[in-house]
Amino acid sequence: MNRKDCRKVEAVHNRDYRREIVDLLRSNLCPKAKEEMLHTYHEKDIATALEVLDFQERRRLYFAADAEILADILAYAEDPVRYIGEIEVQKRMEVLSRFEAAKIAEYIRKMEPADRALATGLLNENLRAQIRLFHSFGEDEIGCRMTTNYISVREGSSVREAMRVLIRQAADCDNISTIYVVDEKEKFLGAIDLKDLIIAREGSRLSNITMTSYPYVYAGEQIEECLGRIVEYSEDSIPVLDTDNRLIGVLTSQELMELVDDEMGEDYAKLGGLSAEEDLNESLKRSIRKRLPWLVILLGLGMVVSSVVGVFEGVVARIPLIIAFQSLILDMAGNVGTQSLAVTIRVLMDEKVSRKQKVKLIFKESRIGLVNGVILGGLSFLLIGIYLCIVKGQTAMTGFSISACTGAALLLAMMLSSLSGTLVPLMFQRMKVDPAVASGPLITTINDLVAVISYYGLAWLLLIRISWH
């Protein structure tokens, strides 16, 4: 590539498409000319320009572009429901009708009740039936996240007949890599890989290439209960069945990725002590209602920790220097407990984990806590002893007595914190409570209690009682 061509490529990369689109829509060009020029831009770039435009400028786009282009643009928009609501009613239905039924149902669900009834009434009967199906499932059920965009063939068909069905339906379906086999009552019988169908002999029966052990889910299943099971198969789509085992939709690989991301977001929120994931648009009242119950519980536990410290007032009064290393013990105990909690939650996401594996996890985490405690306790014994002798001017006996107590407390606190970070979520699971509710703040507070008792208890035992005797 010569220098001139390089400059051309660089100029293309440096183009501000959003700025160009905004200028185009704000120009005085006639609608026809604007529509023709919009065809030269990618729909995603046009969608990003919507954020910069005001309502009147967006309306120019709605009038200039046809329904098909608008549907492609809004598929990339951050808040498509907002923009769909701005389009004139008749055209709005034309735009909506170009989306998959699952997306239409999602958009209609977010509309105001009056707009929802109007929008549903303007759709054709087939789409209305599909939307009623999607709305029959709760937001936590698999059925509300499926798509009806799939290809199915009847059992008993030949390879040639199946190829004809595939060619006929492929124009309206994006998911053609897996073909599903159903009987005359639409009951699910298995799946065929597209590659197997292409290389099969024309006269052979479909049963020869049908996978009858293909994974599936029921539409009424809770997302969090079956997600771990279906992700393991790594299929490009998973069939969704109704209670009569009829095929009514599929979960695409893209949707599965979004579900995993959503579930991880919820678990992360719970680890932070929240009941569900919070977003920027959530009301102040709702956010407070999510956080306050946990904070009240943690306040109570914090007061218990403070009262325990009060029990050891005599220790602090006789050896004030030990209070300087309290935060070290508490911080390390909290860190270790949070690490064990994260590992345990991750293990418990697999519904197939056995009791033997749970016991193995407990022993493993306790050993990790013990070994890490020995290493860090030994380091703290040396470093704190040297610090007290050199910087604070303590005698070797006093300095290393305090550092020995700190090192021993660190070892004990780290081992017990590893255990609590593992046992608490296991206990919650046994009580049929979501293990993620064993949140980071809860574990940290419990570990603070463990660390305080370990530290001041050992200080009382080793530095006062034994040395006093």
C-alpha cells in the first residue's frame, strides 16, 4: 500500500460518523436525499447520533427513514423504547413488526398501559398470539427470554424434504445452524446439525442424523435454576418446551451470554449486600429500600463487635501498644474471608456439586487459610518485632512478645475467616436461601468479630495471664 492509500485509510478511520450524521439530519436537504445518504452509514453509527439530537431533530429521521431502516437503527439504540414511543403510531407499528416477537413483547412490556393496549391492537393476529405467549411468563422465567426464530422439520421427512423446509424458512430465520425435529403435535424429538444435514444422502431418513439426547429447558423454569445446566453444553441454541413438551422457542447463544452476564451482575450486587442489581435510573426510594435492611443487620453485628472490644478494656489499658495492630488483623481476616466466599459462591453455581465435593472445598479452604496464615503470621512476627524494637524503642522481650501475639492472632484469624467464608454460604444453601445472600459485608463483619476475639483473647492469654503468672 502506497503513502497516498495509507492517508486515505487513515482519513476513513478518523472520520467522526456521528458528527456527520447529526449534521446531515440538521441540514435542509429534502427527505429523499437524506434517506439515500443515510444508507451509506452503518445503523450503529446512526443509533449513537440519536443521543445527541433533540426531539424535533429525531423526528426528521423518523420521517426520512422507512420502517425497515428505523428497525435496524433502533436495534442498536441504548433505550429503544424511548425512541419507539416518539414515532408516529402507524409507523411505530410498522417498525415494531420488523422486530422478532420476543423483542416486540419486551418493548410493549415497558410501555405505558395506554400505549401498550394501542400498540398490541395494531399488530396482526399472529404477532399478538406470540406476544401473549411471551407475556404469560414472568421476568425470571426462561420463556420470557426465548425467541421464536428457529427452523423445525417433521419427523419421518427425508433429507431432501428437510432441505426444502430449510431453504423456505431460512429467509425469515437467523438461527439455521441447528434444525429441530418435531412430531405432528409439535412435540420436540431432537436436533440436527446443519453440517450433518448438508452431507447426508438425499434419500436417507432424518432419524439417522437426529440427536435425540439434545439438551432442552422448559419455558416455566427459573433462569437461575437452569442456567448453569444449559451453559455447560456450549450449543448455539437450546430448545424451549412447554409443559406438554411442545417446541415453542429457542434460547440463542447470544441470549445465553446476556443471561450469564445478568446473573453475574445480580450475584455481584448481592455480594455487595444488595437484594438486586441497581442501575442509574432506579429511584432513590427503591435503592434505599434495597440497601437499608442489610445495613440494619450489619449495624447490629457491628455493635456486637464493639461490645466484644469493650470486654477486653483491661487488656488495652495494660498494653496500649497492641491497639495499633488491630486494623492489620481485621483487614487480613476480611480479605481472606471474602476470597473464600467468592470461591464458594462460584462452586455452588454448579447445581451438580456433590456433598463430597463440598466437604473437599471446606478442607481445601481451611488448609489455604492455615498455610497463608503461617506465612503471613511469621512475617508479621519478624517485621512488627523489629519495628517495635527499633522505631518504638521497646526491649526485645516486649517487642517480640507483642509481635508473637500479633502473628499468632493473624494465623488464627485467617484460618477461621477462610472457614467462615466457606461455611456460611454452604449453610445458607442448606437452608434453601440463595448463597449469594451471604454477602461480602456480612462475611466481613463476622470476620471482624472472629479477628477481635482472636487478637485480644490471645493478648490476654499470652501477654497478661501467662506472663503475669
